[in-house]
Amino acid sequence: MKLRILFLSILLFGCCGLWNMQAACEQSLNPQVKDRCFSVLALNQDDTGLCNKVENLTARDYCVMKIAIADANESKCATIENNSRRDICEKVSVGVGQKNSLACGYIKEDDETAELCRLRVS
């Protein structure tokens, strides 16, 4: 619950221009919070480069995947290092572009990414 309040506060302040969100992410002492913060920031700014700041490799891959899904652009998957996740990213982003809800079934490890996929194809 505290984590959600933190992110809502950061997003609100970031959206209002009251706080530099990237600096806020960098200052987090908790690695999971920091990774989550950069993932949210990357998606909000449509910037896969910010995903490089996510330290957990799996979370980094899903950060990129979310952006590729949001844009329905499989070329954004190229920076994903894990071959199987890169393949999934490419299949899903193509499926999203075709409004094929079955493509979302490829995402098994990350519920949040799967939900974004489902929202994008609906």
C-alpha cells in the first residue's frame, strides 16, 4: 500500500512538473522500488533507454516489453537480452498491432505486462 501511495505521489508531482521524477527514482534506496520507478517513468515517457536504469534483468526486459506493446512496435524489443523474452515481445507487439488478443497469452511471467497487452488489444 505504501508503495502505491509513493508511486501515485511521484506520478502526480512528475505530471505537475513539481518534481524531477528521474532524480526521485535515482534516490530510492530500495532496489525494487527504484526498478519499479524507472519502469513507470520509461513507460510514461515512451523511452526504452530509461529501462537500462532498471537493475533487475527480468524487470528490465519487461520494461522494454511494455513500451513495445504500448506502441505496438516490435522493433523496440531488440534491446531485450533474453532470447525467449525478446521473441515473446516481438510476437506480442505484432499481435497487439493486429488487435489479436490471443497474443497476450504468450506473457506468462508478468501479470502487469499481460494486463497492458489485454488493454491495448481491446
